[in-house]
Amino acid sequence: MPRSLRRSVIGWYALLACVAFAGFGVLLNLRVRSALFGRAEASIEGHARAIAATVEFDLLSGWEVGLGEGYLQGIASEGWYEVLDPKGRMLLRGGTLPGALSSEATGLLREADVREFVLGGPGQIRVRVGRSVAREVREARELFLLTLGSGVALLLLLLLGGWWITTRTLQPIRTMSATAGRISASDLASRVDAEAVPQELRDLALTLNDTFDRLERAFQGQVRFTGDVSHELRTPLAVIRTQVEQALRRERSGPEYRQALHACLRSVDRMTRLVEQMLAFARLERSGAPPAANGVALDEIARDSVEEVLETAATAGVTVHVRAAPACVLGDALRLRAVTSNLLSNAVRYNRPGGRVDVLVEREGTQVVLSVADDGIGIGPEALPHIFERFYQVDAARTSAGGGAGLGLALVQRIVLDHGGTVVAESRPGEGSVFTVRLPALPNAAPDPGANHGSPDRPPASAGPAGPPRA
């Protein structure tokens, strides 16, 4: 059975109240009893010493007590007194004695509800004064019962008050819980009113709202992701279906079949790139682990990526130039290769015949800078802030080049951020684009030879003619 926060608070509250009341009641009763019995015992001792101090022996009349009759009657009215000679014979007595002394002890004697004080006087006489303390015992008992009853009544009132206070205190939590319970896949807009909750719960309310915001963004991103994937897959599938249906309607010549197969192959390539990028994103998000901490030569990775894209660039009529100074970073070579490959692929794909791509790798202080510049179609200012969003595509680029799914730059940004770096883009329509990646440099460390290449058996690439990067 889950533990109730309200019952826990009330239980601790009741325990502390019981300890406080019990401590106060015990202390009060001890102090009152001490005062009551102390006053009675002091009075008895005072009477005994007064009698002992006034006892005298006269040769004619014998032992006499030099106290007034009224004083002795006052002692007798409250209790008793007795004066014995050295032989134990009674010289003077008043009041009703409870019995003979049980011992020869002197001083204060306490027996049940009786107090006596025995004192030696002149000539070895003994003075005995005492009285009943039943009244004090009764008053102490009444005080105890009054304290106990008052404590129980106050405890009940405090428990009721604590229950009420706890209920009111937990009301904002119940409100936040109800708000959280209303959130579902169909309604992600509910939020906790942080201004309506106590100050102590405001941070919790803000944290919940922030969590709900992230949940809403994630769900909307998932919905958008699903729609974008469906859209991206629908086009190549429709192309494949159309080509196959047309090829099956009648007998066609060999070139016509080859043309249809090439169209299907292009669509398959497009879907393959999309699936590979989706899988790359899924691996990054599923693992949640930081990239591998290996020394990686970013200049070698850049040259290899340029070598891979040279054939595609030549087909598109684009020249690629690279200038890469030795520069090492700490990270995952395969992920960093995806960064350079995506940036180079975009620079070639969205270029124009006769265009140029410049790749620069250099070290600036504590950072390694990777720059990929092209003089292609460029990106409009309204689209530039969104190019790193998943599935975002610039319409002009898609129309003129096609083939992209809008995941490459999002993947680049995710990998760069995971490596503690930054990536920015600068572009003007019709003038080209420059993508600049900055990563923390690895100081005074040589790269791991096995970590620099996705294919360790392949020799380093020769990346074509070297040339100065464009501004």
C-alpha cells in the first residue's frame, strides 16, 4: 500500500506534539509537586525547630515549652506535635498522632501521605512535628488529571488543525497532478499556473511546465517527423510504381527498360539515403552516449571525404579544392566523417555547372575550423534560420537539384554539438553558401591511426588541385 504524504505529515506532527505536551506536563507536575510538598515540609521543619528552641528545664516545674498556647494549638489543628524527655517519656503532645516513632532517626521522614520532622533538643530531648499531606497529594493528582485532559484535548485540536492545514497545503500539488493527468497525446497544451502556487512549489511548477513544453515539442516533432518521412517516401515510391506500371503495359525495347530501371534505381537511392540518415539519427538518440574519445585527424577525414565526392562533382561539372593543415580533435571518426560528407554532398548537389567548392581545415588557437564553401544557388534569408531543422528543405534547392531529404544538416548539427563544437551557415541567394564548423582542438596529441578512416585499408586520398579558399 503506497504511503500517504498527508498521513505521514500528520503522524510526525502528532508525534512531535505528544513529545512536547508530555515533556511540558511532566515538568509542570514535578515543579508543582515540589512546590506543594516543599512548602508543607518547610512548615513542619520550622515548627519543630521553634519548639526545640524554646524547650527549657526548670528545677521546680521540670521541662517547659516557651511557646504560646495559640501557636501550639495552630500546630495541633494542622497535624500533631510531641516532645519526649531523654528517657522517652512524653512531656508535651498536641493533635492526633498516627503512632509511635518507628525508628530513632532524625530529620524529615516521608511515609505515604504523611510528613514528620524529628529533631533533637536541649538535654537530649526529642521533638516530633508532623502532619498529613493528603491535601497536597490530592491537588497534585488533580493537576495531573487536568494536565492530561488538557493535553489530550489540545492534541486532538492540533491534529484537526494539522489535517486542515495539510489539506490546504497539498491542494496545489493535487492541482498540478490534475493538470498533469489532463495531458495526453490529443491535449498537450495544459500547463500549471506557476503564479497560483506557493513560492515553495513554484520551482516545481516551472520544472513541470518546462517538461511539458519539451514533451509537446518532442511529440509535435515526432508527428512532423512521421509526416515528413511519409512525404519523402511517397514520391520515390510513386516514381517506382509509375515506371513499373508503364513498363508492364506493353512490350518495350531494351533501352526503354533500362531507362525505367534507372529511374527506379534513382528513387531507391533516394530512399536509401533517407533510411540511412534516419538510422543515424536513431542511433545517436538511442545511445545517448558521448562520442568516442579518440584523437582524430580532421584534415585526413576532410581529404578522404573530398576524394569520395570527386566523381559526383565531376559529373555535375563542379570542381573541388581542399587546403587542410594538420589538425587533431577528440572524438568519433565515423561521426565526424558524416559531418564532412554531408557538407560536401550538399555543396556539390546545390551548386551549378562550372561551380566550385572550397574545403579548408586549419587550427585557430584552441579550436579546429572546418569550412566548406560553394558558389551555388545559395539560401534565402527567410530559410537560413531553419536549415538545421529535420526535413526542412529550401524549395528552390529541391526544385533545381532534388534528391535531398532534409536530414543531412540536422545530422551535422547534432554530431557537432555532441563533440562540443558549433556549426554556422552564411549564404546569399545566387552567390553560394559557407558552412563553418568549429571543434575543440586536441593539444599536443597525435591521432589514432586506426580511428581516422572508415576503411583503414584505403590509402589517404589525393583531393585534386589545391587552391585558396574563397572568402
